[in-house]
Amino acid sequence: MENYRENGLAGKRVILLGGTSGFGLATALAAAGEGASVVVVSSSQRKVDETLSILPESSKGYSADLGDEKQIEQLFKKIGEFDHLVFTAGDALSFNELSELNIEEAKQSINLRFWGAIMAAKYGAPLVRKGGSITLTTGALGSRPRKGTVVIAGMASAIDGLTRALAVELAPIRVNAVCAGTVRTNLLAKMSEAERETMFSQTGSKLLTGRVGEAAELAEAYLFLMRGSFTTGQIIVVDGGSLLV
């Protein structure tokens, strides 16, 4: 029987799509800290360069539009074989009531977050080494939506289902997802700093933890799922208890 204690990240190759900010960057730093060889991907070459400057010298980075199938296909040809794939790519979140929803902007967001994840799995799965995994990203609003989150909640629910379907489709590759609650990241960049702080304070005061999360805390969940050799098809919720209040 394979020794599960051998499934740490030291010496493993970890690909992070959306790895230059937020959850992805925090996970890249944490994985590198455990001895993994890290590859970060972003649509911005500037962000890739900035991220590589704070990662170990062995790290690599590429720029690509993760909503474009041809670019994703070419990306994985350049990357080659690896052990773990983490998909955290996403644009800034917008909270709009249905009557004010910009459908074209919504389509672009869905293309990146949902179709981007599918395309990454399609072209990345053949390169995953034995014992490897794919970890997607979803959100607690999929289970507990509120007004103004039609698109966000819809995408989260879709990724929940996608995670389970891919776990069946790609077995024995393990496929899981991290479900995030409210966390301090740049995904709320469309808000002013004052608006963000007010929202963080108000939301955090209602959570069981008494505060919103930090990206480094989410990274621990991604690391667990990469290491978790007997875990697949699961959605790990890291939300400060938002689903209970």
C-alpha cells in the first residue's frame, strides 16, 4: 500500500493559474515554502514578474489569457508534466441586482471562472503525474446567495457541480475545490477602500470567527487538498462560519 506520508509537497511541481494575487499567490508562497517547484500564470506579465521576484529562483511564470482556449492549450504544452494544478483565476467581483446586470460583463466573468476551469482541466489533466490533483475555487455564495449575487452565486454552484463531475471523469486524478467565504483579496477592487473596509467590518462582525478571512488561511486548504491522497470530489469550505449564520 502506498505510504500516504510520502505525499507531501517537497519536490512536487505545482501549477497555479491565477497565481499572482489573492488565494493563488498565497498558495504559491505556501507551496514553495514546503519545497514545491512553483509555476504561476496570470494574464499580466507585470504581475508574473513581480510574483517571481518574491518566489524562489527555481520558480517559473507565464502570461496567458485563461479565458482563451488556444492560449490555455499552448500554455500547457510549454509547462509539460506536473503534480498539482490549482485554479484560482478570476476577475474583480461585481455585485449587481438583476435589473442592473451587464450581461456581456457577466459572460466574460463566467468564461474566465467556469469555462476557464473546464479548459484548464481539459488540457492540464493529461499532464498530471500519478498521485496528482486538480483543485478549483468556488464560493460560499453558491450555497447562501444574497441580493445582487445572481452571477456570482450561479458560477459558484456550477463549479461545485463541475468539481464532482471532473472527479468522476478524470479518476484516478483527484479533483476538489476550495469554497471561500469573505476574504481580504483584490477581488473587490471595484469598491473604494472605504467601502471595502466597511463591508469587511460589517460582514466579519456577523461571522462565527468575528472577522473575515485572510488569503494565507485559504492557502492552507489548497495545500491540504494537494496532499490529501484519499480526498476527491470534495468541496472544502473555509468561510468563517458564514453558512451557519
